[in-house]
Amino acid sequence: MKLTPMIALGAALASASTSLAEEGMWLFSALPKDKIQAAYGFTPDDAWVDHVMKSSVRFNSGGSGSFVSGDGLAITNHHVGLDALQKMSSDTKNFVRDGFYAKTQADEVKCLDLELNVLVSTEDVTARVNAGVPAGATGDEAAKARRNVISGIEGESHDKTGLRSDVVTLYQGGAYHLYRYKRYTDVRLVFAPEQQIAFYGGDPDNFEFPRYDLDICIFRVYENNQPIHPEHYLKWSVDGVKDGDVVFVSGNPGRTERLFTLSQLKFSRDVSLPAILRTYKRRDVAMTAWSARSDENLRRAKHDLFGIRNSRKVLDGQLAGLQTPSFLGAKEEAETALKAKIATLPDGSAGISAFSDMDSAQMTIARIFTRFRVLESMSYPRPNPVAFNSDLFVFARTLLRAGDERPKPNGERMPEYTEAKKDSMQLDLFSEKPIYEDLEIITLTDSLEEMTELLGGDDQTVRAVLAGKSPHERASELVRGTKLRDVAFRHKLYDGGAAAVTAANDPMIELARTVDDEARSLRRTYEAADEIRKQAQAVIGRARFAAEGAGTYPDATFTLRLSYGSVKGYEDDGKEIAPVTTIAGLYQRSDEHHDHEPFDLPDTWVRSKASVKMDTPFNFVSDCDTIGGNSGSPTIDRKGEFVGIIFDGNSYSTSGNFGFNAARSRAVSVHSAGILESLRDVYGVTALSQELVNGHR
Amino acid sequence: MKLTPMIALGAALASASTSLAEEGMWLFSALPKDKIQAAYGFTPDDAWVDHVMKSSVRFNSGGSGSFVSGDGLAITNHHVGLDALQKMSSDTKNFVRDGFYAKTQADEVKCLDLELNVLVSTEDVTARVNAGVPAGATGDEAAKARRNVISGIEGESHDKTGLRSDVVTLYQGGAYHLYRYKRYTDVRLVFAPEQQIAFYGGDPDNFEFPRYDLDICIFRVYENNQPIHPEHYLKWSVDGVKDGDVVFVSGNPGRTERLFTLSQLKFSRDVSLPAILRTYKRRDVAMTAWSARSDENLRRAKHDLFGIRNSRKVLDGQLAGLQTPSFLGAKEEAETALKAKIATLPDGSAGISAFSDMDSAQMTIARIFTRFRVLESMSYPRPNPVAFNSDLFVFARTLLRAGDERPKPNGERMPEYTEAKKDSMQLDLFSEKPIYEDLEIITLTDSLEEMTELLGGDDQTVRAVLAGKSPHERASELVRGTKLRDVAFRHKLYDGGAAAVTAANDPMIELARTVDDEARSLRRTYEAADEIRKQAQAVIGRARFAAEGAGTYPDATFTLRLSYGSVKGYEDDGKEIAPVTTIAGLYQRSDEHHDHEPFDLPDTWVRSKASVKMDTPFNFVSDCDTIGGNSGSPTIDRKGEFVGIIFDGNSYSTSGNFGFNAARSRAVSVHSAGILESLRDVYGVTALSQELVNGHR
């Protein structure tokens, strides 16, 4: 499960209240058919459900998609395909900037490492998993026993069926389901538009609506060097949907935290989110100011700046959700009701005391939170503490700790230095990505300044880190003094282990050493409290499942779910936002901005202005409950046809990890008619558009 | 004293160590001639000093300037003249954007309300002031007696000489000097370049170097409807200065806090500056994101956004200074030495205990600081608490409090509602400036969110303010529900007093009422502690003066001072920054930025590219000690000639209010040769350039 690419590219999709019709990312095996029938007068039958499930495709690069032709076409978002596009680009072919179309089958370009999964079946294995855990086992013993029985089930299924077999933990451990997938690893690019139109409106329009984006990427799936002919694929709806039509979203929402307890939510509201946002905002300001000084600065900072702004928008939306009194009020009521139910269960007292365990773990974390973030951070495996926003520092800490950890038995190491994580750790450590001295000084200076603000100028650790210099002088001295920019030097120290690391006497590594005892100690405290938190969460989850059963949906786990709702506008600041935009709106937005970036149009769109059908629907919103991981999910009508593709959510959707705001959260799709019109009259790729309409070449 | 215009327009000039040659904003009556001689082999004689003093001009709009012709030409910065330029502009004549040149005397345009002051003499009246204060008077009694004797001295001098006569408090009350000024109120515009070249490089280049700005504005001073012929004016140096030349700056530095105690400085470093900066940064991010959504948004937010960024840069620089260990280390050493000296004075114990009084006042303020800022703020008279960043809220609080305060006796009112402040309070309250509903919702939402973060979502005041809504919903409801956008309505409530204000039942006023008891209580606590702080500061200042005498310079007081130094580059991030730029560099910077705003050139400069002398010096830096208020000060050579005009400082100068960073703080001037070349070969204003060179028309 890799959610970063989606989040990094504008689709941390998401969707506050607990019993509204459109909430829920439902298991295909437990759809709320009565609710759907009551709301929309339509019940998906078993054939509909099976067809949609087997037409849905999971992209292992972190998104969703679907089969849209009997000859193996699979469609997803441009930003889900982006990683593959980047890897197949070269100095002479820029697939990201210029787009791509394979005129013939021979022209289709194979992706380097893209894996697709299609869910074939699911099976409830809860009883078998629970039977494998001895009664009275302690937390650690129970976890170990559970891991054992799960691997057994997975191995047995794989041996029997040849299918990828994953046991998925649902309801925080309330249920375990075995998911079997057909895997495809020969995936070839057929069509991609220019990134400019795929991500039209850039950062300003990200998480907003109205929108005008052609965020699509079309692949063809092969086996044995031939296109597959999937039994199930979605028929393309030429006209698509309009305001008020019922729609479904079939995809793989990545992660939700809707079962967070009240104390966890308040910690996020009052402590963690504000702190993280302050860091993002100061970094945004520092990088924006530096970028404005020269085009070269802008070029160097652009990627990081986009990432900061995207994350900032998501977290701003999450915090706004938590700062809405009705949202937390509903959570509080629900928690009180849940506790009352749990109290009546046979072993209810364990469930109730898990809430207190959670509260005290949360208090421990709150106590050390600032120092922990500053010196260690939660975002390991990549060690990126707030005080040291510097790639060179990350190398330094990795080398220092790798030297100390690697001689230990595998089981006793910090997790990021275990054999299982070795490849990704080395990939980061030996990355050839350019490191700009001036940008490193800017980011390290700003983060040393933030450290000084957060811990105070008289703090002993701050004094030791600054070594009598100002943050700027110290950052400059460290960045210029270290030899870690040199990949060969990093290789040498890594290979030489702790002795070589010490002998190097590198200033950045010595800085990492200065804070290492305290950072490790903070991390031990954090992890102990976090383990209590996880165990309490699991106890509460199981108690909840026992009290409420499968009548609710489990938190998202990057596995296949179905959401439902309708094409529906919303009210924002007293303005009614209409649910469907047209291609005409795209040209209008470009005009309003004098065609300035990021509102400028690619040449293909400029040239086709006279011929394209302006009133064609282009993007639309629905009140389906989605979140990051749903990027690329098909939007489906009651006939089971493809009517659009999810690529973003509006600003109210960003708090969807904590809960669903039924009134205002919206999922944003590219409209099936808009895609078809673009292919025909902008790109002139008739064969492809024909294949989509006909379902076959 | 009005420093805002300078700060608002990029010239919060400033210049860390205590005994370096170039530090100091010296009294003309107590120049450190020995130090200057030792450093530069030159001693300004009495005639030189008198000539420079009488050639220097104070602009009451908040800056400095000088006479540069015997026919009354006075030169200052464009950003100092800006207020006058705006007031004389109309729908059909945009002097700010388009610039201006008066071909004939008849074309010269009179400023509406610009007052210039020229210092004629100074006199030490310390003994007389102190004699007027009875021994053993309490703090309040002493202050009252002091105010009485000072008004007596000022009135007597004015009656005798007809000159504006101000008693200036120096060394925090260690000395009192009587300053007599000749006033000029008929000031006419002769020349202004386009703002685009006056403020070339805009926000990105603000407080940076190298620079390429023609930040000048030339007026002619009249009396009895005729140009004056001042006895003293600065001869224009056609060639100006070069790297290494000694230079002097004669002007009116606005305010420094170099005598802050260590506890005050640490409070600024660890509490107040970080808090204020976080507010600026989040506002910068919110406004930038909103501005990027449309050109109209950008237009509406532009002015506020520039103000935020400018203030943010100044405070970032101040904090960076305080976070430099050597800076505070030197302050700590100096304070220890000072305390040792004070302890040996006859009444030294009062001085020593003033330090403890300061520390405890500082602790009281730290304790309430967050709530005070959120609900009341330090920036009265304009009530602008962090929680309510909204012009409409300011109207609401002003009406509520005016209703409560105005019936009280004048002496018992909050200061901003006294008769003395009535005009400026009414000016704000009845301002016709446009209020944009959408922008108000954005800024109020962001500030309600900040309140929730700072006080916590469960805080009783936060809950009362939000009234069960999210910050966004609440801001939207308040801004749309209030009638305070209507100036006539504000007039009606103001005239109707408290009864009308209550009867209006306006939601924004009721919000102001909800927090008023707590806000007033916080303010009483703050003001009591602040009074202790002020009195302690005065006791320390006097003890310091008693211990050290006039061998040091007093903190800046927007009165005439002389700084000295030399044309000198500096090291930044390991790069040597050359001290002088040329006109060629301007064209190069524009090219590098593809002539995009704010690096685009006015048409006059584009057209003259072929004819202008590219190697002419344009801007230069010197290590003179300057700060806001010095904007427009002449830079003078050893011959007493005009070699440039101060318009900004580099980033290291922004911490100049706390102390002078001799190694890196630099004052930025427009070069006299660059000005002349611009007038001749870009603007073709030959008569004016001749007058400057000849000293006469």
C-alpha cells in the first residue's frame, strides 16, 4: 500500500455525520442494499455486484482503475499513472509534459514496474484467525500468534489457487477476510494527455470545484505478450450522467480514521494538526519567498513546494473538520452510545477500560510531542525531524544509525534498518537525485530556526545543535562542510560501518550524533505509548464489532469498496455550486487568467477550440464517500456502465479520514462524455475512442 | 512620529556587537570624532557638522531627506513621498504609477499636507527638567511634573523664537534636549519616477542586495509662494563614491530598542516574535492561496498581502538576530558589566532592583500573552485582536466600546476613546474604503481557526465565539449578517451611543460583546505590567546614563542623527556580495526574469536601453547604522557632498532595532551618479539634472 503518489498529486480524496445515506465505503460482501433501495429506488443485484467487482482494478502505484474494453484497456488517473510515465520518459521523450498516444499496438509502451490487481473473491476467515490465538495470550504473544495463522491462510490459498492472497484486517480486528486477486504485471501505455490539462488549474484549483481537468491515463493489460480479454469490463456510457442521477464508486480507499476515539480526535485538533500545519506554512512561506528571487530558485524548489502546498491543503481541511463543533459533537454522542452498548457485553469491561488506556497513552504522547517531532518525527521509516529539514541530514542520520543498528540481530534493530526494509533504505541513501547547496541551506536554516522557536533559545539541545552560531550560519557551515553530497562517499561510509562513520568526522554526521541519544529516547517513549494506543484501538474495534456487527462499514484499508450517492451540487459560502462543468468553462477559466500558468492551455486545446463541442460535460461532483486511494476509481451508473473517473475531492472532502460531511463533501470525476469528446475532437485518436464506445477494437 | 509608511514600503532600515567602529546613530552634539578619526583618518569639523545638519530635512510623513539646490530642491525616497503622490493623484492622473515631471515652475504640484522640518539648534535642558521634578515624587507624580516642565520649556522657546520646539527624551530619560526646527508646509512635487522602477524587484528584492531601484522623489520647498533659497544645501557629487570610501548618513532613525534588558530580549525571542510571525505566515499562506484562484481575488488582497510580507520579513530578520547566540551573548555580557557599574553608584540599588521589576513584569505578560493577543492585541489604538482579522469586527468593537467609553469623563476612558484620539478613531470608523465580503470571510475564518488552535477547541470563550458553528460557517454568518458595511449605519450607531448599539442587535457587535469582559480584563493586566516595565526601563536608562555618560549614543527617537561607515560589500552564505551595482545589472535582472512582474521595466527604461550608460553605478551598500525613519537620508562623503540616498537595508539590517550587526548589516543607497544618469538619459529632464549639478537653476 503506497498512498504517497495520490496524496502528492492532488487526490487525497475523501468525504460529518454518521447515519446519512451517502456515507460509507462498503465491503462488496456486505452492501447496504436496503439503504440504497430506500434512497434511490434501486438495488444492485448479485450479477451487478460481481460485474463491477471484476471490472475494477487496483493499481499498485497507489490508486484505482477499471477495465473499459474487452481488449484489455484499463483506465486510471494521469496522476496515478504519473510514476510510470516518469519512468518511461527520457531526455528525448517527455511523456509527462507532452502526453502520448500509441497509434498501433506495437507502439504501446511497457511500464517498468506497474502491477495491477483484480479482486476475484473474498472469504470471511475471522473464526479461523481467532481460533489460532490462544486464550489468555498477552498482547505481544497474541499478535505473534495472529501473524502466524494469517501467513498460514495466505500461503495455503496461494498454493491452491495461484492467486495473490491477502488476509485483510477489518474493523480494527473485528473481522478478517481473505482477498484473492488476479495479478497483471505486463501493462502498456496507450494514451496520456499533457500533464498541463490533466492537472489543469494546478495548486490553486487543487481540492476545489468547479474544475476542468482531463486527469486520465489509459493502459492496455497484457499476458503472454498479448492483450488480455477480460470477461468483465465496464461499458462506456456515451452520454454519462446528469444532476441528480444515482452513481457508484468502485475503488480502493486508502486509509480512514473514522473509529478514532474522542481523545485521539481532540489530540489531532488541539495538538498534532496545528503543529504540523505551522511547520508546513512556515516552509511554504520560506520556499515561496526564495523561489520568487529567481527562475532557477523556482525550478529547484518547485517540486518540494508543490508537495508542501498539497499536504497543507489536506491537513487544513482535516483541521477545519475537527474544528466544526457539530462534527466532534456527533462523535462524542456516538462514543457515549458505543460505550453504553459495550458495557452490556459479556466481556464489556475490557472494551471500556481500553478507552482509558487510549486516553493515558494520548496524554503521554502529548507530553513529549513537541520534542519528539523536533528531534525524531513520526514519519519514519524516513527519518525527517522538524529541526533538520535537509536531505544531507537524512543521509547523516541514516549512516549513523545504520552503523549502530546493522550489527544487531535483525529482530532487535530499529524497524527501518531491518533486512525487510534494506532495499528501500538503500534506495533513499544512494539516490542520485540532485542536492542543491543553496536550497539545502534555506531549508536547514528555516528548520533550525523552527527548532529554536519550539524548544526555546536557552534549551541545552538547541545550544548544542547551534554550537554558538546563528541558525543560518550553522546551516551554511554544515551544508558546505559535509561530504555527504557525494554518493560514493555515502557508499564508503555505509560499507565501512560504524568505524568508518566515526572516522569520517563529518560535521553533519556529528550533528546527528549530538542529538541521537535524546532522539532515540523520545522515540522509545513514543513507541511504547503508541503500542498501547494500537492495542486499545484493536480492543475497541473488536468490542464495537461485537456490539454493532457488520451493519457498519470498516475503516478503509486500500481494498475494494463501493460507495454510492448521486450527482449533486453543494452550497459554499452561500453560493450554490452546480455539479457539472463543461468544456466551455475550461476555455473561460483560461481567458479569465489571461492564459497564465497554471491556467494556460496546451497547444492541442488551443488549436481545437473551434472544433470541440463546447457544451460537452467535462467534470462533475457526486456525494459519494471517497478518499485517497480512490483516485482513478470508475464512477458507475445503475446500469453498471462507466460514467466517469474519480480524480479529486473538494475542500470539504479533505477531513474525510475522520468522518464524512454528507452536506458538502464531494468527489470530483472526469465525465465519460468529456473524455470521449477530448479523445475525438482534441486529440483525434479515433481508434481509441471507437474502442471505448464499442467495447472492442 | 509616523513610521508606518516606511515600514509598509520596504525601508524598515536598520543596521550585533557593541563596540565596533560603524555602530551608532550619534547625536550631532556628541559625535564620536576620535573614533571616526581613528577609523577613517578624517574628523568632521564644526562647519561640516553645521552644514550637514542644516542641509538635512525631516519629512513628517515618516522619513528623511535633504536640500540639494540653492533654489529649494529637497530629495527623499519615492516611498516617503508616496503618501503625497497618492493624495495628489486622481482618476485621470496616476502620479504613483506613471511618475511625474514639472517642466516649468508653474507645473510644480503642491502637496496637500506635507510638513518638512529642518533642525536649527539643540540645547541640553536636562538640569531644568530634572529640577522640575520634586524629590521623592512617586512614578505617576514624577511623570506629571516632568510633562509640566517640558511643556513650559517648549512653549517658552516657541514664543521666543517662533520655531517648532520639541523637548526630546534621550537615554530613556537620562537626558533631555530641546530641538528647534524651522517648519516648511508649502512643498511641491518636481519629479517622481514610476513606482515600478522606484520599487524595482518588489517583495522578492525587498531587504535584499544586489538591488536596482530608483527610489527617489524630488520636491521644491516654497515660502510665501516662492521657492526658498536655503543657506545650506548639499552639493551633488557627480561621480559619487566607490568601494571603500568613507560615508556618512544624516537622518532621523525612528525607533531602536538597543537598551532592552536580557529578559525583554528573551521574551521577544522565545515568545512574542515567534507568535506574531506564526500569525503572519498563516495569513500569508491563506491570502496567497486565495489570491491565486482569480485575478479579482489577487486585486482585492494585494495591498494586505504586501503589508503582511513586508512585516514578516522585518520580524523574521529581527528573530534571526535574536537567535544568534553571539548577539544575545554580547548583550548578556554587557548587561552584567552594566549591573556591576550601577551597583557602585550612590543610588545604585534602585537601578539593580529595576532589573528584577522588569523580569517579573515580563513574566506576568508571558503568562497572559496568548489570550491577550488573541482577544485584545497590543496594536491598539486600532483594536485588532488575532481572533478577529476583520474590518467589520474592528467597527463592531469600536462602536461597542465607544458607546461604553464616551459617557465617561475623558481621563477615565480607554486611551483610544479620549478626545485627543477622537479624530483618528472617527476617521477609521467612518472610512469609505471598500470592504469585500468574500475577503472578509477568508480572513475572519482563518483568524477564528487560529483562535481555536491557540486556545483549544474546548475553551469556553472559543465555544462562545463559534456558537456551535465551524470557523468558516461562523465567519460567513457574521460577515453576511452584519449591517456594519454601511457607513451610514455606523454613523447612526455611533451617534446613538450605547442604547442604539444594543438595540441594533447586530451579530458582529454581539460577538464583540461576548468577548469584551475578558478582553478588557486581559488588557488591564497587560497594561499594569507594561507600566511597571516602562518605569523600570526609565530607571535603568537613567542609571546607565549615570554610569556611562554620553559616550554612547541614545536609542533612536526620530530625531536627527549621524551614522558613519564606508562603502563595503559583505559575505552572505559564503558568497562575497560586491557593494556597488550598475545600470547594466538592472537590465540583466529584467532579462533573467523574462521581464515578468515585479522585474519588468517601465517603458521609459525599455526605450532608453540603447542610450543609457550601462556602467553607471546604480545602487550601493555601506555599513552605516540606519533603521526605519532613515529612508531618504542623504549619504554624504567627507567633503559634505551628496553621494546617494538611503532607501533600504539588507536582510541582516532588519534586527537593527535590537542591535547592530557590524559584519553584515548594510544600508542600501541609490548612487548619486545613477540618479543623474537616469534623469538625463532615461527621463531626459535636463533642466532638473542641471540644477542638481550646478546647485542652482
